[in-house]
Amino acid sequence: MSKIYDWRDLNLQSLDLILCKGTSRLSRYIQKTQEFAGADKADAEFTHVAKVSEAGNFETIVHESTTLNEWAGKAGVQANYMHNWLPNYNGEVYVRKLEFTRTSMFGVKDYNFWSKVKGMPYESGIPGGFELLLCALRLHRYIPWYTPMETKELHCTEMVAEAIDYHELWESQIQPNRMPPHIWASQIDDNLRCDISELIRIK
């Protein structure tokens, strides 16, 4: 088993990534779908992506979009304190730190983005389920003329990808709703304008 670090010792900053290997029924479905779509078996174990945010009181916060956090009684795009969220997450949790300078303007933009997306619902219904499936299959890689459908709701990786895009940290154009969890373990590295750490396990 890989070493588990105390997240409090890692100096986590806003926009650092949180990658999870869930154990729920939905997580197992995501794992199987990603593996079926050709993902590396180890990377296919990742089922959820969130991001770090820092509150004004220097508390570490998790920003995520999810179906439902039963312990918090919240669904969709939400914020929870890391010290509450981490022990309640059912599965392994890792972080990847983005190496760039967070200026005061970054803080303003980060708050503006959060104000824009907070409370948005998670993908639901037939259109939402279809978008999630197409996200995992990534058909747009093989069909040049194919334009991925997009709903107004945000799934987990879509929200984080849009946050990074809002800060203009993608090196090339990306499709936020076509970035399944497995690619965040290593495949996004060359698409970023900044350095990114290896996976660091915190649970």
C-alpha cells in the first residue's frame, strides 16, 4: 500500500486537484466503463475529481460536483471543509498539486468562477446519463466531425476542467465534458501551462 500523507502537511492551494477511487456502485460502473473504453487499468480506478479551495480563514475546502453527499445532505456543485469531507469519502483519495503563483487577481477570478457554478445540479436524467457515458467513451477522438453533446449541468471533471480553463491554464483547447476521471492521473500533464505533481495519497 502506498504511503498516506497528512493533507495538512502538503500546503494545498486553490486549484490543486483531488482524485478519488470510489467504492460505491456508481464508482464501480465508472471504473468498468473507463476500462472498457481503453483506459489503463490502474488509471481506470479513478472515479471522481474535485479541487481544493482556500477560504478567507485559511481553511482548506473541497469544491466538487457530485450526485449526493449523504453526510452533508447536499447534491450538485458544492463546497465542504476538507476536515469534514475527507473522513466521509468512501474510497482512496489523492492530490496533485498545480505549481504556479496564486496572485491576488487569481483569488478574485477563483471567487468569480465559484460564484458562477455553485449550487448547479449534477448531471441527471437521460441526457445527463448519456453525456456521462459519452464522456467515458470519448468518441470525439475517433470521429473528427463529431460535436459532443453538452447539458447545462456539470459533472465532476467538467467543473474542474472549466475552473482550470477559467484561469487560462490549459495549453491547448479542451472539451470540459469529455475528460473522464482516468485521464487526470497522468494524461493531462502535457496539456497544462504549469507543472503538476505526481499523485500524493491522503487517504
